[in-house]
Amino acid sequence: MAKKLITILTVLAIIMSLMSFQVVANSQDIVVKIDGQAVDFPDAKPFINEDSRTLCPVRFIAENLGAEVEWNGANKTVLITKESTEILLTIGKNTALVNGTEKDFDTVPQIFENRTYVPLRFISEAFNMDVDWDANTRTVLISTPFDDTLTLPEHFDRYLSAMEKNRGFNGAVLIAKDDEILFTKGYGYSDIENNIKHTSKTKFAIGELTKTFTAMAIMQLHEKKLLNIEDKISKYIPDMAYGDNITIKHLITHTSGIVNYTDIIGMIEIEPEKLNKEIIIDLIKNYPPIFEPGTDWQYNNSGYVLLGHIIEEVSGLTLEEYFKENIFKPLKMNDTGVYSESDIKDLAKGYFGFLELKPLEDNETIIKTTYASGYMYSTVEDLFKWDLALKTDKLVKQETLDMIFDVHVKDDFFPGGFGLGWFIFKSEDFGDIIYHPGTINGFTCYMSRYVDENYTIIAAINKDNYNYDAVAEVLFRILNKKNYQMPAEIKEIKPDPEVLEKYTGLYEHSSGANIAITKSENQLYAQLPGQDKAEIYPMSETEFFYKVIEAYITFTKDDTGNITGLQFKQGDIVIDTVKTDVALKEKKIAEVDPEIYKEYAGEYEFETGLVLTVSTEDDRIFAQITGHLYLEIFPMSETEFFYEDYEVVIEFVKGEDGSVKGLIFKEFGEEYVLVKK
């Protein structure tokens, strides 16, 4: 259940990040960030006056700094209080009293559209904050002065320890500057059940980061002229359909158009222990490309499986043997290898969840099947050896390294591009970054090189789809001696059952990513279309959080207290929805004669061509959509049935003669009519 929820929330976050970026860029000319967090201005925007001074609405700035603001209309003063600091400013005067001391400013506070605006220098001096202006991005950067009483390693440990305690961080981190390790340490447990703690030498599955090693192996063979990356793959896989149109370079750069084997309908029916390289190649070799090779970009595991096969064909070695002889041994990466049948010492177990972790069953078997696209393990210390090698000619010449880290593909989905096995990111905040993630069942791994400052940050986490980006941003701020937010503890409160009832219903978003909120035994559940429902827990009367993934839901109200919508938040992604009038039907199992199930058995076709197959077994009835799980459905009446963990109702339709003609598939307020075949 949790695995599917994690997947949909991750995909949804990627989609919504693109949408939300466009909204911010179009609706707010000047962006204000406080300690790296953007400030929301609901009804008043910062602006530049006729003297080229940037003015900001003081209430929103002050409240985001944790201060209280009191307006006195009689004498047109604003009193701002934060801890032991009191600031009194008067509209129309270029002075302010800060704890009784008068300070002068070159621009007077003024009222604009019923809001009090102050110059940036006021914020800087009155609040004792650092203020910078980025003209290129029109961003005001407000930050608390960095605490120089602590060393950088102390700052790293302070932050990561709080992340372990309050945000479920569970893994190891290595941070380097100018090729020297500044900090490395493990947090949490590699094996919770046996109380084994992480260290910097704990071995983690590195998932997709395996692709960077596969790409290097190809480039080594290219440099030795044993192959050419412009070769057609038909040269190495003769029975590959369309192989004459696809090059090795297309495979490396995810531009081949080959179908991704993990997306093929029916993959779910192949048992992991029976899946191997040969079966994967047989599955994909006759599928036509999903786009013309070289005309588009789509992240693709199939391409790297084919690259692994080509490495074996050309070298005469297994891929594991090639990695050992040509990469691991030369770099002395003694704690790095591939998942195999034998036990691996000090290997972390894979988990899923956010604040409550649960082990993933049989994930080692699944990782093995990913082959050249994701079946490696390593440590943060060994990955640092890998990072150092990518700056030298230990493995390939500088000329070849330049090819690897050149941008070969530009794509609208990320600002930068893709090299030969690496993402190359052009960031306004961090400069040029060369990186690759390494997500796989139960693990999240990232390796990032900040080129402009020559920083390297490597993180290995034994949790599914951990929100690493937020961690990396704070670590980068610390490296640059900028203040950062410490993660607060998430506290669950006891809910009021009557209040919870008000939140149930369907919440609509323009993208179609609707969210259903249901209640069962004083527990709220949130569910997206086609996904399992998951519990959400209250932090306050309107704020809730997931335990299976770091995501939050905040309900919104109107002036009368009626629930009007909800806001879903995951990392920097914010999705606002509106509560609809659609009533979610209460689902209770009814007593019916199982004999009627036999009438409903058969195939029912969607307009898209997908088929819903209904079958019976031992007085039970099941429904399976093409390529999805085979699940039991339960009767609400003789004609209406429901899935236990999905917000779906299936209503069978009979003709005048009493025979079953079709069914209505009802999901999140939408209805689909299926005809019986």
C-alpha cells in the first residue's frame, strides 16, 4: 500500500513543480527569501520605487521572522516585537526606534494599498539580518547571520542530528571541499530490528547511480576503440527491432525512445526472482520506439540494461567482472560491488516510511534484477573515491572526461541538460552542479558536485524516496556560511472526531490529481486516483501529516468556518485544491448470495482499450484492470461493489432480459461506462 502512495506522490511532485514554477514566475516580479525559504505575499507585493529602492510589506516579513506586528492607526505607528527586541516606526518618518535607540534610513516607510512598506536597509539594521539583492533573478535574500562560534562540522552534525530526530533521516553523509573530506558520519540505523547503527562505512544500494558506472565502462571501451558510441546497437544485438536506428549514445543519453521495461504492461506478472537481463531484452526488443531516436528525452532503464549487455559482448567479461577489474580495483573501492546471491557484509536493510519505518520484503531480489541500470552497492567513502577519479585521468583521459560532462541533451524538464550518464544542472542558487540520484526499493542515494565552489555532497539513505533536496540545500547553505532553519519536531495531537468529519469529501485540482478524504474509526485517510488510501495525522486542528512519506495536508476555511479546500505540500511543492459537493458514498459490505457473482464474470472494456476482468473464486469476486493487481471487490448491494483500499465503486448494469450488459466504473466523482465483451 505505502509503496504505491510514495510513487504517486513523487510523480505528482515532479509534475506540480513545473506548474508551480510557472505560477511564481508570472505572478510575482520580486521574490523574497528568508534563510532560503520563499515568503508568500497574499495581497501585497514588494516593489521598486522611483528612487530605485526595494520596498517590502513589513507585516509579512516580520511575521515570517517570528515577530508580532501591531498597527496603531491613530498615530500611524507600527510596533514590531520579537523576543527581547522592540521596533517602533512611524509612517512618513525616516527614523525608527530599535529598543529605544533611534536609527536613520534613506527611505521613509510608506503606506501602499493599505499595507506598510519599509526599505531593505530597515530590515537589515532593525532585525540584525543580512540582506542581499540578486538583480538577475529579482530576488531579495534575507538571512540570519551565520553562527561562527560553531565549526562547519559542528553545524553539519547539529543539523543532521535534528533531521534524524525530527524528520526521520536515516543514512550516511560525506561532505568535501577542494577534494578534502570536511565531514562524514552515519545517522540512524542500517538494521533497525537488530539495533545496528549507520557509519560512514555502511554499504547502501545506490540504485540509479549505477548508471554512471555503466556509462564510464562504455566510455573506456570507446577510448580503447573497442566500440564507438556512434555505433548502431544492431551491431551488438542483431535481433533488436529498429536497432539500425538507435546508437549507443542514444542509450547513454536516454534519447533512444526504447520502451522502458518497467512500464511494459504485464511486467507486474513476472516474479522478480525469474527476471534477468535476457528476459528484459526479450521483452523490449520487438517494441517499436515510443519516439524517433534522438528527437526526445525520457529517462530509461531499458537503455542501460542494453549497455550492460554490450559491455559484456565487447569485453568478454560479465559486467560485475568488468566493474571490478576496470573501476573498483584501480580506485581501491573495496566496499563497492553488485548485488549477488552471496551475503554482503555491513549492507543496510531497505525501509519505507517517513517517521515510522517498515522493512521492504524481498527488495534485494528486486534490486538484483535491475542489472546495469541499478544493481550496485557502495559506501559514501567509496563514492568519494569515485568522485575524485572523475576529476583525474585514472580511468579515462581528460578528453574523454570532457565528453562525459559536456551537455549532450537539453530538455525542458530541467534547467541544464544531460551528459553521458550524468545530469548537468545550471542553478541560480548553487551554480553549476553535476549530479545523479540513486533511488531504488528502500534506498535513496545522491551524489552532487558543486562545480563553481568545488564542493561534493554524497548522501546514502536506506529509505524509499527520501526528500533529499531539502537536506542538500541546507548543507550547501552551511558550506557557504549562511544561516539555516533547524527542523522542528512534528507532534501528533489527539483529534476531535466531530471536527474530523467536516474534512471528509472530494477535493479537486485542475490537473485532475484530485484527493479524497475519508474517515474510519476516528482516523482520516487521504487518497489520490488509482492509489491506496493512507492515514494522515493531525498536528493542529487543520494541519495533518503522513507517516509513510514526508508530505503535509492543511485544510482551509472561509470566514464562517466551513472547509473550502486543502493544500498538499511535499518539499517545495504546493498544490491547492477546492472542496467539491461530490459525496463519497459510505462503503459497507452487504449480505448477498455469492451465486450472483457468476453472472458478472467476464471482460469489460474501457474506451482507452484497457480491460477490466471480473472473475470468481471460492464464493469471492475479483476485478483486475490490464497490467494492475488482481484484487477482491466487496458487495454494497447485489449490483454495486467496491475495492477495500481504493475510492472506486463498480456498478453492474443489466438489460431488460436480466443479462449483464456492462458496468459503470466510478472513481473520484468520475464515471466510466464499460461494455461487456
